[in-house]
Amino acid sequence: MQIEKKPLIVAFCCNWCSYAGADLAGTNRLNYPANVKIIRVPCSCRVNPLFILKAFQRGADGVIICGCHPGDCHYTTGNYYARRRITLLFSMLSYLGIEKNRVRLEWVSAAEGAKFAATMQSFAEEIAELGECKRLEDLRCKK
Amino acid sequence: MQEMIKSKLAELLSTGAVTKVIGWKRGENFYDVSPAAFESVESLADFVYDDFCGANLSKFLVKEPGKESKVAVVLKPCDTFSLNQLIKENRVNRENIFVLGVPCEGKLSEEKMRVMGIVGLTGCKVEGDKVTVETLYGTETLDKNDVLLTKCATCHSKKHVIFDELIGETGEDSDVDRFVGVAELEAMSEDERYEFWRNELSRCIRCNACRNACPACTCEKCVFDNDASGVAAKSNANSFEENMFHIIRAYHVAGRCTDCGECSRVCPQHIPLHLLNRKFIKDINTFYGDFQAGADAESEHPLVHFTENDPEPSIVKEGK
Amino acid sequence: MNNETLIPKVGIVTDIRIDTPDVKTFRVERPEGGKVFEHMPGQCAMLSVPGVGEGMFSITSSPTNTEYMEFSIKKCGCVTNWLHAMEVGQMITVRGPYGKNFPVDTEFKGKDLLFIAGGIGLAPLRSVINYCRHYRDQYGKIDIVYGSRSMDDLVDYNEIIEEWCHDTGVSVHLTIDREQEGWDGHVGFVPNFVKELGFDTNKVAIICGPPIMIKFTLAGLQELGFDKTQVYTTMELKMKCAVGKCGRCNIGHKYVCKDGPVFRCDELDELPDEY
Amino acid sequence: MKLVKDLSALYEAIAAVQELYLPVENKGRVDFKLYEAGANVDIKTLKTVRSAKDFFFTQTETLMGFKVEGKNIEVEDLRPEVRPFVAFGVRGCDARSFEVLDKVFLVDPVDTVYEARRKAGTVVTLACGRPEETCFCTNFGITPEAPAGDVTTWLTEEGLYWQANTDKGEALTAAIAAVFTEGDGKAVEEQKKAISDIIAKLPLANLDMTHLEGVKEETFWGHPVWKDISETCLACGTCTYVCPTCQCYDVRDFDCGNGIERFRCWDSCMYSDFTRMAHGNNRNTQDQRCRQRYLHKLVYFPRRNEGMFGCVGCGRCVAKCPSKLNIVKVIKALGGK
Amino acid sequence: MQRIGVFVCHCGTNIAGTVDVKTVAEMLGKEPGVVFSTDYQYMCSEAGQTLIQDAIKEHNLGGVVICSCSPRMHEQTFRKACAKAGLNPYMVEVANIREQCSWIHKDVAEGTEKAVILGRAAIAKVHLNAPLTAGESPVVKRALVIGGGIAGMQTALDIADAGFEVDIVEKNATIGGKMAQIDKTFPTLDCSACILTPKMVDCAQHEKINIYAYSEVEDVKGFVGNFSVAIRKKARYVDETKCTGCGICTEKCPVKNIPNEFNMGMDNRRSIYIPFAQAVPKIATIDPNTCNKLKTGKCGVCSKVCGAGAIDYTQKDEIIRREYGAIVVATGFNMIDMTKFDEFGYAQSKDVITSLEFERLTNAAGPTGGTLLRPSDGKHPHTIVFVQCCGSRSTTENGKPYCSKICCMYTAKHAMLTREKYPDTDVYVFYIDVRTPGKNFDEFYRRAVEQYGVHYVKGMVGKVAPRADGTLHVQASDLLAGEQLHIDADLVVLAGAIEPDKSARGLATKLTASMDTNDFFTEAHPKLRPVESPTAGVFLSGVCQGPKDIPETVAQAGAAASKVIGLLVKDKLTCNPCVAQSDELLCNGCSGCEHVCPYGAITYETKEFMQFDRSMKPRRVASVNPAVCQGCGACTVTCPSGAMDLKGFSNRQIMAEVDAICK
């Protein structure tokens, strides 16, 4: 039925900054692609690498994690830990030959509705260019 | 050497200083050396320390009761890093462990001999850099370097970082570049890397030997065994699960892996798992400064630590 | 026998009865009505909830019931929790029947029968009891000793009181572990109660209940002069395939799912003590 | 005697009529793979890392699917279609393992997936030209110099000698008749002799197994070897997964999001959760689990199957156990050695 | 499996405009476990809430999913409503189909599809929700007010009047803040000092108020109800208990040329000083950067002249740690640095001044004794140009994007007062807009224009250039007349933008309170919780939250105080139940979680666990203090075995959401 399957993007947003930033993007009616789906987490440090892998397993084509800017974490230090964890994970994914641009981490504050929308727009475009995620897919979930 | 170790262990057991010794035991033939527990002086007759004692015994300490009785363990230099890490993570009670440090000149792998096409192994003699192997089909002389365990070929340290007593001398940190393998992969294109790892990981039979042998993987219950975790699995149903298992296995020990190389040694499929672990070690060294897990029993591991100026993940995209 | 060993049929839950605080009895039929398959007393079925898991449960209804099967299930794990949360109309999958049944048409024929059950252990026996009640003339006297922790934990209490107790040649002996208000029956543990009741040994005994209860009841019966060849029991172990292949329920050379779950107690002696 | 001089011609010929699986080398490791032109076939290496049981009992096998909507469930048969295939280069030990597996999967109730594969597969065995020090198949009455199978072959200097043993084997032979020439078969006899000579020298070829005859289940129940072994058993599944006869499996559900797939996958009795269920575990400690594994092969299985051992002496566990614990050590220990 | 009810809100047309709510309700009604699904105009309305409550009772719902606006908006509302119907409030999940769906998508099909998916994710999550009960923690019945300006003082007084102890921490030597520097207040033109100083005295004399002047907050630990704050009492080198504030030292001190901050550097003070006559506390302070004795060891005049013997050169900074139940931030503002704006010539000419400097120039206690004189030559200015929006509403790098709000009114005040006192003066005001939304504000402005003849010119000043004769050449455009103006002015007064005090950012970090990009503290809700910060127990008072005038500041100060009082009257606080939880059976004891916890909420103890062989083995296991844990989840990812999980955002829940979204 669908002529072209749109890439699916999962965005993990921290409750205090990025989720609020996404809300602000909405309040300001800033459009970004509907294939971006947001999951609210208390802090970027709550994002377990397993969640990211799980998303790919389930058929996500791109995963983006958004948190407060370094130094602005609602929990003071959460995003610093997240930064290390995510950096290492991304590096490992790339090492395994998985396209670097499938994953992204962005700092978006509660005030940056415009940045949120722009980030999602650009990420969605990037993923659309990469196409379907074939290197980290579970065919069982794509029937 | 073996006799010196044995007599020290006998002394420990006979004086009651320890009630159990974890060491190695001779099996059916020259390479068949298994980790074993010895509880009496008599049983030490089977004790062996030779060129095939590659196993890292520190992991076996995790299941010790950690109270009352004391256990002696025979550790090679690289194994002491693992023990330190276990002590740091409170998995082993230092007070209940007697560490007998033994020197190591690199251990041999009969599997490497087999891969070289030498089969029917019946005997082996090491002289300097040469190894003479007796087989059912003749005798072969090999370079020791060619049949060293992978972990020994790129040994990072011959220094005992923790011990109660040493037999022989302790060595120094080595200056071998152990990241050559990682760098080679990094230099490849994304597609080449993908092909490389697909070929390697697709052989995984999910026997869990890498996990169960790893002295850092000591979880009370592994997430992959825990049905409640949502990622439990018994086999790799497809390439995704192969990738996921190995990413997470390596990730969970990132910053804690001492690079003891057991994962690669025990893999029945000879998957170079150490290349995953070393990637994390290399990244940590590059991004956050040099860090050797297990070098001491106190320092915080890099993933429970941060600085405000850590690089952003975009570094992965910019650099290699 | 289902040819496709592991592939189940769909059943629909048409009735749910709450027996005790943690036991419910589910009535299962084919979606178009009727029994999913025929079975013999003591046999089991694998029930599963897709995505949650599969579990082996003894069929509690008698084969003589032509319309449906019943399963009395105690809430104790992932699958059973899910089953307990079900509502009428829910579909589940069913495969079976599995395992050996009680020798109702051979060894039991014409004999006096003594059923001893503890707690949820009545579930597997209910099928036999009702089968024997249905073919009442083919069996001798029937004694049923049943005990539970408390009055509320007696499974099928209504059926016991309203049907079994009124059958001729059937005597029901109930007991609960501790004194309780509103209970004027016997108080005490099942093994002791059996000894107190002091049955003659000219009969076949069938025990089902927690392992500890089975152990002591068996000892009690032996004190009364019973031979192990006169005593049957049914076992429960981790089972996955239910067809004697997956290796879980393997004890010694037996596979409980296939060679059991009904065992004569002397057969158990041969097996390693691992159950 | 039938002889093939050009092996690649043989592979091409078989591949033209059926799917052909044979040992292929990949970075020094040999495993059975689907033949394709240019594949790095290696039939000299004695043992593949994984055993040949995968042909009939694959590590994972999707059995069925469920579509769940509201309270309704629909069952879908997802068992794979099995096409005829040839398993080439199977050794004597692995060939015996199929008989062992048959005793499990082909007894009532028959495992239909296994049965389908078994029927579809033609096993072409290869005599063990160079037995290794880990081999001990002869203890179980296996003849590595003339292995069983639908077809038995010998790799000699002249070429590959070919002998069909069964109807299935004959049918395959007939289908590829063009590749054969006739040989005098002397080389086969010579090879058999040479193999026997080597076997006489194998350290594990003549184990004392008398103590295992007619024993009861509890005979070795309290033997100290269990604790001994379990002290350094890592509780991994290597031995069970490389073992050609280990057949324990798990049935699991996978939620694909758009339905549920139920699949079967190998399991290992060495895993701590193998027998765990909602209300307990009857084999809680590693010594119990080690005991189960070895006694199953040496005592329980023979008791159920007219004395046939559940071990075929392939020696994979001897080579692969990370702690170098293996069934030979157990057999010896049980014999008091 | 829960019995779930789904409630889809139209939000008028906010949602229903781009999302087919009926379809959403219908589709979600087919999801497993959903037994009731409906849509309604306004779910947050009383009728909507009643609808939910009735459905909970009627259908015996175990979980509720509301597809509506952001959970940041109404999650609490719905949780409370469900709790009233007997459902545990944590069995409620909100799917954000307004801010993150209907408002950003224009296509109905697209919006509807996305709304269904978001709803599905919420349903998947609710299936795994568990009823949570909040724990309790005691409340320390004392408040801390950071900043001693009018905002801080008013907050402190209101809290203290309610009977709770309050500490004020003020970084300057005196409380009073900016209002103390202001001459008169608009629109009533009453004297600022006359209404402020009595309040300062009230603060000083209030038995419940304790002032830590010349002090700063060093660090903040703990959590709502139980903050532990370290206060750095900077060394004054004067013994507070002895100093009588007589001021002799400030007259005798030989270091005379220190720019007087109170008068905006337009006159000098000594190295030992009392900021102004009505300072509270009225205690002298030595400026260690300029004091000869402290710098070189030579001098000691003040010590000699002090009759009370209060001078103590050896005094050191003192750290005081105190416990508080609530913290109010009242750090106020400063005017932005005008030297960056070359076009206004502030750095080039002394006669270009800021409006606050103008306040001092017209204040009787100021450098000129209240006579308006040019700073450069002390002459009366005859032409004065006031420039509004200097740096406010600016998109340039040096400016601020926001309106500073008070400038229009104080400029009108300045213009009017100038014209009143010096009718011979020509007064020009350049404005972009004149914003006078306030009681009597517009009347006030009109008076300036109509009665006092102030020249209001719509347009911006392009350039202020000092001329050799000392006059200032002002180039400007008159937008209404459409012409360029050239004015030779004697004095130019810049209504600079105001910005939060520089100390605020550091403080925000210590408090883990959030700030916007302009460094104003963020409120918990911009409309409904304007005086609370998102960090529980931290409240906002005054300009630190956003520009406001005095009455607004005082109003907010009172509001903050009432929130604090509302908190302090409680004996116990219920904690956030969405906290981490450790499963002892899975815990390895590695201490990873302990390292990453920013709140020190995780502790370890060694417990004995029975092994399978029935022996006992000691193992260290983590436990979480639910009163301290704030629920960030840093620990959960550190834990390799998954022993640590976060209630309300558990691994399973998040994965279920991922699964549902990727379906």
C-alpha cells in the first residue's frame, strides 16, 4: 500500500531540556518530519545502549539522543556520563561497519525549539539519504 | 620453576595458611592443562606450570565464599590485572586471597598449531624461540611467536600488579603496540569493516565461552540470561543478535576490561573478540587519557567518570 | 496424537472459576466448540500464551466430559500470572495430550482406590476421581484424603461437598493445616491424617501434592503396610517440549513429560534423586 | 570401485542436482557451508568446528508464528521448506551422531522438522585419513577407516573412491554417474590399513569402558569427579554446542512487533537456568549439571537405547573446552583412573 | 496485562485540527488490553476529568492512557484526577499528541498515524507500569534566600512573618540591592530609599531573619526539605560583633580613590567603607584589593582609629554549613555593559551615562547631592537625550533578545523629573515602542509627553559622537517624520538592557536549577508555576526569573514566600516515587552506580546470601535512598547486570515504548 517506506527515527529526549525543546518546537508550530518519534526519558544518562540497539532491531533507521547542554543537566552531571557512554557506543558501531550517521547525539535546551526542529529535519534528511538500515536489522521484525 | 611453585603451595596448604589452591593440572597430553582446585598437599602432585597454562585463574575466585578460609591462587602477570579489577569491584575479598605471582614468557596455543595444519599433536618442546612439536605424522619445528596465544603475542605487561609472594622476578610493562589490529580495522572503509565483522561474528555459536571465561563478566545474572531484561536469548537467531551480543558483551566490560585476552583464547570459533575490547580500550585512551584497568585497585573507571571537556560523540564522525 | 510435535492448536477460554486466592480453573474449548483433543486421566497439555511462554499443566477435567477441558492452575510464575489475568473469551494455544496416564483401565480396574492430595495436588487427581466416579461400577471403594493450608485453599471445594461427598462408595476426608474459624473438620497435615485414618492395604493409592508431602505420605503408607508397587504419584518438572526431546525433564533414563508424569513409586526408586 | 579424479567436477555435478554442503575453510577454520563455485573447499581437515548435527538439528529453527489481535490468536506454520541436500565430507563420528539423534527425534512422537531434514539429506562420509590425538571414536565401535553413511568415500592419491551404501546413496550415485571412473580400490585398502595403524597409536583410542557396562543410574551418583570438574567448569555451552550428539533445545517466543514467532534453539544443560522453572530448579549446582551431561551420555542414554552410548568420540570437546575438561577425563575418572 | 482505558483529547481544534481523534480512539481501542477508548473535547476540563474517573470505575481500569498535550503540561492534572477515582496515579501515561504531533504536522493522515503510534507506545508502557507510592522525608523548617535586594527582603520578611526562620545571603556588604540606588519610583514618584530602608531595618530586626551579608553560597547538597548549604562568609577584616558603624574609619582611611560602586563609580570611597548611610548591616568592610595594610602590611590607620577595636586584619573567610527546607533565589540583575556599544559612545564620553548612573546623579545622596550636573564638567546639561532599548530587543551579538520591561517607564520618569526640576532643559526620548502596560503607566507616560513637554521621537539613535567642545552629537532617525535628526546634546542617557546577575549561572549549577539561554532562571511552568524552579524546593523571586518592575518583584517575592511557607508548614514531604531501585539478587556490588549518582543516594552494605549449596556468602549490595534519589537514571545504565532500574522509566518500559514505536 505504501509506495515508499519512510525511514523511522527514534529520538530519546531528556525530560527537562530536549523534551521541553520539542514541546517548544510544537508551541511555535515548527514543522519537522512525522517519522521522528520521541521517547521521553528523565535524562540523557538514562539511555541505555541496549535501547538504541533495540530500536534498530525493531526497524528504526536512525536513532538520535537529545539531552541538556553539557553543564545544564537538570541532574547536574547526567549528560556528561551520557556523552562518554554514547561516544564509545557510536565509535563501536562505526567500528563494526555500521554507518556513522545512523546515530546522533545533540544537546537541545528547553529554549531551543527551533534547534530541535532543525536538528530533526536535518537528521531525517540524513537518514533518508542512508535509506533503510540493513546493517543492524532483524529481518523478523520487518515482515 | 614448577617445583618451586609447587613447594610454596605445599607449604601454604600444609601450614593451613590456605585451605585451597587454584592452579593448573596436567591432563591427557602436553597441552591438556586445566585449571583445577587443590585441597591437599598430595593432590598437588598433579600441579603443573608450563607453557600451556594460558587460562586466567582470577575468575574462579569470584565464586569463593570470601570469608573464613583463605584461597591461594597462582597468577601470571596479566592475570593480576584482572584480580585487581575484581577487588576494585568488590567481587573478590582481598583478605581471603593469597596471590602467588609466577613469571610468564608467553603461553602457547595448540589451536594455533592446528590452524597451521599441524595435527595429531603428541609432544612439544620449547627451546628459546623455537618450538618442536611431535605429531602422529612427524615432527615440526615452529617459531614460538607463531604459536603464542594471541593475547601473549601482544602482551601489555609482564609486571605483577598485585601479589603476596613472587616466584621468580616480576617484569615490566611492555611496549608492544597492541592496538595494531584495531588500527588496521580503523583504517579500512566502513564497508570493509562491515564485511570483516560479518565474517567473524557470523561464526558465533553463542556458546558463552567468551562471557563465562571473562574475569570482568561476573554478573550475578547476565542480562542475556535474564528473561526480564528483554534481551535474553540462547542463540543468535540472525546477524542482529550476533552483533548485539558482542557489542553489549564488549560494552559492559568497557573501562573494566584489563585486556587479558581470555575471550579470544576460549572462542571455539576463533573470533578475534579482543579486537572489540581493545577498540574500547583504545578509544578510552584516545578520548579520555590513558587508562589501564586493573593497574591498581582504586582508580575510577572511565565510564563512571567524566570531565567537562570530554569530546562530543561527533568525534566518531570526524575522526576515524 | 498431534503429528506436528510442537505446533499447538488454538483454544478459547469459555469460563474462569476462582477456586482459591491463587488457584483458578479455566475451561477451554475449541473456538468452534468441543474439546481440543481427547485425553486420559493424568495426562497433561501444554498451554501457551504467545510471547509469554508455554507451560505444562495437568488436565483436571475428566475424559468423560465431552464438551470441554478444564485446567486448575496455581499462580506462580510468568505464564501462570498471565493466565490468571485472562478474561473469558481469550484465546490461548493448547497442545497435547502428553505423558502417561493413570492405569485406570488396567491396574486400577476393580480395585479399591485411595486418593491422597495436598493443595493444588488435587488438580491432576480430579480427572481420575471423576473418571472413576463416572465408571463407578468398575472400581471398588473410593477414599479421598485431601488437605490444604486453610479452608480457602481447598481447590474444588464446592464440587467435593456437593457431588463427591454424596456418591455412594466414595468417602471424602478433608483436613487443613491449622485451626480456622468456621472449620469443624479435621486439622493436621495430610501424611499424619492418612496414618490416623489407617487404611487397609488392599487397594491402590494415588498421591499428589508438594514433594515433601508425597515423601511423608509415602512413608506413612509404607508404615501402614503398603508396597511401593501399590502407590502411584505424578511429578512436575521443568518441561519445554513435552515430547521427550528437549532434555529438561530428563531424570536418569526417563523423560518426565513422556515417561511420566504418572509413576508407580517403585519406578521412582530407580531414578536418581533429582526431582 | 567408483573413483572420482576431479573433485571440483564432483562438487559441480552434485550441486547441479541437489544443494551441496561441504567443509569450507575460512581463516583457518573449517565448517560445513553451501557449495558455491570458487569456495575454498577443505576436505583434508579432519574436524569441522561445528559438528554435522546442524544438518538435521539446526541451531535455531522457526517453527510457527502467532498473530494476536485482541483476544484472538491465529497460528501460522512457519516451518521451513526442506529441499533435498547432500552433506559431503562427514566423518565417521558425525555419521554415528545421526543415529544417536535419530533415537531421540525419530521416536514417537516424531519430530517432523528433524524427520523432514533427515529424509531430504544424503550423507556422504569420508574416511578419516589423518586421525588426530583427540579422536576416540573407536571406543564406540565406530570405524573411521570405513565410516557409515549413504555413501562412503576415501580420499586417496588417485582421487576420491566412492561407495554407495544405501538406496539414497545409489540414487545420488546414479544422478551424477558421469563423474565416475573405475579404480582398482587398492588405495582404499592401503588407506584403511594406514588409518588402523595410526589408530593403534592414538592416546585415547583404547579407553577402558568396562566399568560403564550395565551400570545403574545411581552407580556414579556420588562420584568425586563431579565436584572436581565443576570447580573449574565455566558453565559455558562450548562442549554442548560443538558436540554432535547434544540435542537439548529450548523453545522460545520472539515478539517481532507484528506478530510472535516461536522458534527452537539449542540449549545447554550446562547453563544454570536450564532446568529453572517458576517454583525451583532441580539441578542447582554446576556439579549436578556436569553429572547430568556426562551420565546422560554414558549411562542414561545407553539404558534407554540398548546400550548405545550418547558419545561418538569425535573429540571436539577435548579440543575446545576452555578449561580442558572433557568426557575422556570423566570416563577415566569413573573407571578409577 | 492491565485493563487499559484510552482517552483522546481534541484540545478544541488544537489536536482535532490535524489529528483525526475519532480514528485514533478507534485504532487504539484495538490494542491488546484496551477495554475502553474514547475521545473528548477537553480532557483536562472538569467534565473531561469526570469522564476519565467514571470510566475507571465503570470499566475497572488498571491503567489509563491520555492522548493530549505534553505530559509536562497536564500529567499531574490527570494523575490527580485518576487518583481521585481510586487508580494509582502512576498508572497514568500521557501520549503527547499536541506539541509533538498535531502542532507540528499539517497533514491529517500523517498526524493521525503518528498520534496512533504515540498512543500505542503509551499503552505499551502502561502495561508495564506498576503502582508507585511516594515515600516521605522530613522538612527542615528554615528557608534560605539568596540575594538581599527588594525581592529577597520581601520574601524573607513574608516567610519570617509566618513564623519560619529565614537566612538571607547577600554577596555585597549590605542588603538593599538595586532599589537602594534608585532615586524615585514610577509611576507614583515616591522616594525609593524612603520605602526601602524601613524594610531593610525590618529585616535586620526581625527575630526570625538572619542576614549573611558579604557572603556567598559555596555549595548546595541535598534535596527539597533537606538542603544542606555551605555559605562562604567573606572576610570583612572587621569584627561584626564589635563594629558600631560609626564610620570614623571610613573617613580616616588614607586610600581615597576607590570608585564608589554605590554611586556607579561617579565618586570615590575609601578602602574601608560602608556602602551607604542606611546600609544593613551597618558594618565597615575592608576592600582587600586596595587596603595597604592587607597588601603591604603597612598602614593600620583604621585599626588605630576604631574605638571599638573591631578591625581584625587576620580575619579569614568562614564556611558555615546550614540546613534548609527551601531555597529562594533572588539574585536580581545588572545593567549590561554599555562599553560594547560603540555607537552610543559610552566609552568615549563621560557624558554618556546609563540610566542607573542618572538615578545617582539625581539622588540627594548621590555624587552631586541631587543636582543634575554633567559628569565631565559639572555643568547643568541643557539638552538631554534619552535612548531606550539600548541592547534590549536586539538581535546583535552584544544585545539581548528580550524586552527589559522597565526602561520605558523609568525613562518617562527621568524625562518628567528633569523637565519638572529644570524646565529649561530640552529632553528627547528615542524609542522603538513605548510600552506602558501597567496600572497608571500610560497616564504617567502621557503626562510626560503632554504636561511636561518631553520630546518623544520614534526612532533609534544611530550614533553618539563627542565633539571637541564637549557636546555630544546625536544622530538619529525620526521614523514618523521620516527624517534624520541631528541633536547636540549635553547629556545622553542610555536605558541599557538588564541582565541576570553574573553569579546566577554558577548558582544555578550548584542548585541544579535550570536556566534559559539568557541566564534567567526557568520556572517550573511558565504560566502555572511561575515562582517555582523545576528543581523541587528551589523558588524564584524577582528579576532572576525575568525582567520586572518593583511592584511585580514584590508581588512575586510574596508569592515565592507563600510557596515556601506552604512547603515549610509540612512536617513531611512525599517524595518522587519514580526513583531508582536495586535488585539485591542481581547486584554485583561493583559500586559503579554509587560513583555516578549526583545525589549520593546510593549506599552499599554487605549482606549474606544463600548459595545453591546452602552455604552463605557475603556480597555487597546497593540500596537507594528514595528520599534523596531524584530519578535521573544514571545508575541504571552503569549497572551491567541491570540490577538497578528506574521506577516509572524502567528498562522494560522504555523498551516497550521503543518496540511500540517501531512496530
